[in-house]
Amino acid sequence: MWLINQIREKMIRKWVALNIGVTGLVIGIIGFSVKELACRKFNEYASSSLHAQQFRKSIGEDLFDAGLLTLILAILIHLFFAKKILNPLNQLSHTTKELDKTKDSPFPTHLKDEIGQIANKLNEITNQVSHLHKQKNQMMVDLGHELRTPLTTLTGYLEGLEEGVFVPNEQVYSILKKECFQLTHLVNKIQELHQWESGRKNIDRYWIESGKALQSSIEPFQTEMNKRDIERVIQVESATLYCDSNALHTVVSHIFDNVVRYNIGKKVIVKGKSYRDNYVISISNQGMPIPKEAEKQLFDHFFRVENSRNRETGGFGLGLSIAKEIVHQLGGEIGFYSRSGFHTFWFTIPIEKEGH
């Protein structure tokens, strides 16, 4: 029963079968060679052919018993080490069947060999799947919330108009129009994000001057900044970029909208400079406090630091997701860091030499 339990796993059975075949072949060849050599030497000194036959039979039986015992010992030793080697692989195999049900990092990472490397990679994949699963669930909750609010308002007012509770007037029409605009704006944002993620938006690259591109992207926010008495500081190193001007404008607009919306300071600093093979653009300001654990989620779909999702204090939480996807389409990276309440969004654009 112990032996049956040991070879229950498919991989163990394969290794045992291979071991039996190889060991049996080696024992057979060696046994046959030893038997023939011994019989040949014995025949040289045997007094009769009968003695030679008896010797051949006797040595054949002894070699068979020795070979069988050697094979059994080899199988047992092989089983012991095979279990040690293959147990981590079996664990990987069993766990990958239920990736969506596992906790983060379920695989053994104490191993330092190739199996350990596979386990580390699978742990990374599992953590990503777990994060995406949580993100998907949260996205559905947030989307339902964003849709429920305007739809509830629209339904309430339409029922009120139908039952005569509300009198049709300019104020009611304005409220209905505002809610319809909210729904349309949300659908447009979702559609824009989907187009970038699915590759339906084409990147139309041509040579642009960094300073002018950034200036034109920031200009639409000047009126709002003047209202809030926010100073704009631009420190841009001039560079010629092979980039999609509209895509760059969209990225800067989404980041700048977020920065201005949550600004609590008196200035916004825009920097641009060449660094190695990239052009790095950063937008910094003194913003509302962001918890450390929330910083990694800023670019997730529908994520907002303010959990109540109050329309007066924020958008839909899609602007930074769109910016992230566009930057990746442009071949760059995007990120965020905060120091003493001073927040910085940054992204890179690969620099290509003219003529290449």
C-alpha cells in the first residue's frame, strides 16, 4: 500500500517507469556480460561439460536474484529522491488549477533552483490575477454607483413630472439636462478608455517641439487656475519629440485636471527635461492628502481617494487610467510620488533621433 500511495501522482509514475526501464536495461546488459565472461573463464578450467552447464545455471540464478534486488533498491531510493524533487512541482500543478481561489503567493519560494524560479514567476502571476480580480469587482461596484445616481435622479424627476408633483419649468429641465450630461460624459470616458486599451486609437507620430506642446495642453486650464489664484510655473527644456501631439495633449490634460481639482496650494510646477533616452515630464503641486496605500491605485479604473464619490469633489476616476494607457501606447512609463504633501505625477516619452 505504501508503494502504491507513493506512485499515485502521474509525474512519480512516469519517473518510476523510466527508472525501471533504464535500471533494468543496465542490470540486464551488465549481468549478461558478467555471466558470459564468467562462463567463458570457467570453461577453460572445467573438468567436464556437465560442470560447465551447472555453473552457467547457478551463476544465472545468482545474477538474476542480485539484479532483482538491485532493481528494487534502485526503485526505492529513486522514489525517495523523486518525491523530494517533484513534491514542489506537484504543489504547483495542484494550485494552478485554482488560481482564482488562492491567496497571494501560494507557491513555495524557499527553493533556489529552477523550480524555485518557476514558483516565483507563478507567485507574480497569481498576485497579478488576484489584483485584477479585486480591481474588476471594485470597478463593477464603482460603475454601478456612477450609473445609479443620475439614473435615480432622472427616474425620480420623470415620475414626478408624470404624476404632477413637479411643474415643467427651466429649473427641472436644467436638472434633467445635467444628469443626462453626466451619463453621456461617463459613457464617453469609458469608450475612450476602451479604445485606447483595445488599440483602436491610432498613434500618429510626427516631430513636435516639447515646450509648445506642453504649453498648448496646459492653456485650457488657465482660466480655472486664475479663479483659484494658482500660479503656473513652467520649467521645460526644449526638445524635439517624435510623438503624437493629440495623445500627449490628452495625457497632460487628464493629469492637469486631476492636479487642479485637488490642489490646495498656490502653485503648479510643470517640468520637462531629457534624461538618457527619455523625455521626462512632471507636474507637481501641493494637493489634498493621499494615503500611502492609495498611491499604487491612483491609475486603477474608477479609483478615487475620496470613497464617497461625491460629484462635487471629483470626477469618475478614469482620467488617470486613460493617461496611463496612452503613455504605455507611446512606449513610456507613468508614475506618482509624494513628499511632505507635495505631489508629483510624472511620465516619460522615448526620445528618437531624427532620421531614424
